[in-house]
Amino acid sequence: MSTDSEIIQRSLDQPSAFAQLFDRHARVVNAFATYRVGRHTAEDVLSETFLVAFRRRADYDVGVESAVPWLLGIASRLIRRHRAVEAKHWRSFAAAVSGEEHSSEGGVDDAMTRLDAEREVDGLRGRIAALGPKDRETLLLYAWQGLTYEEVAAALGVPVGTVRSRLNRVRKRLDPVRRAQALAKTQTQTQHSAGSIR
């Protein structure tokens, strides 16, 4: 079986060979785009991603065997054009989750568990939506796509240290315990600083 790098190299002389890359990774790119911008826009992002990749295939780093980070990086840049649509989908998701009806056939304990989970999802959804676009994109590539730090860095065109910093910042913002600890630490430092100024 050929590596992605070999397929891309071969496609420089035989453009039709690039179709193998599409067959191999279209599903991953489409799933990523669908999650970020919705099904209809995802189809456009998928098409544009492979069109850009085909046009830029001569620039591909042939030392990297898997083209997934490269393709997701292209898709991520294209998705930035669709931020308004992404915001619309976050709002519709929020409306859908809050409008669901649940049966109480599972008893009081099950109902309480569902209620707690729904509250947690509401809180998490809001915190993810409040993240900056770069932090949210890094989180989704890492958590939802399952890419490694190195692959996320390649997809976004940033150093691995930047990915680590973003994910650390995201963890602090999404974890209520860490957020409370960070807030308490900041307040303590502010109080100590104010006391030493006097």
C-alpha cells in the first residue's frame, strides 16, 4: 500500500493518482468540516480542501507520510471563512439541546442523572463557544479528530509548543475546578500585590 506522500509524488506526473488521496481521506476531512460548520457548508469545504491540496501538491513535504494533518490544516483555514455559519450552528445546537423532552420512565435517579448531564453539557457548550477561534480549533483537532500535538501543529502551521499552550489554556477554561483555582490564585496575588504597594 502506498503512503500519502508516495501518492502525492506520483500525482505530480499522473494527476489522476491524486484521487487515491481523496478516497483515503475525504471521510475524515468531511467529518471534521461537518462538525465545525454543518453538513451543507462541509460539502463545500471538502471540495475546496482537495482542490487547494491538488493545486499545492508540489509544495507538500514528502518527508511526512500522512497527509491528514496537511489536509485538516487546509480545511481549518477554509473554515475560518465560514465563522458566521459556525456561530449560527452553535446557537441552533443550544436551542436543540434545551428543547429536548425526556421521559421519566427510568425513575427519579435516572431523571436526576439526565438533568445533571444536561446542565454539564449546557455549561461546557457555552465555555467551548466562548473560547477564542484558535483555541477552539486546536481543541477540536486534538479532541474530536484525535490528532497528536505534532499533527495539530502541522495542521495549523504552528509550533508544537503553541499547541501545548493552547490546550493548557483550554483545559483551564473548561474545567470549573481549575477555573476556580486560577481565579483564587489571581485574587490572592492581587491582594498580596496591593498589600506590598502600601
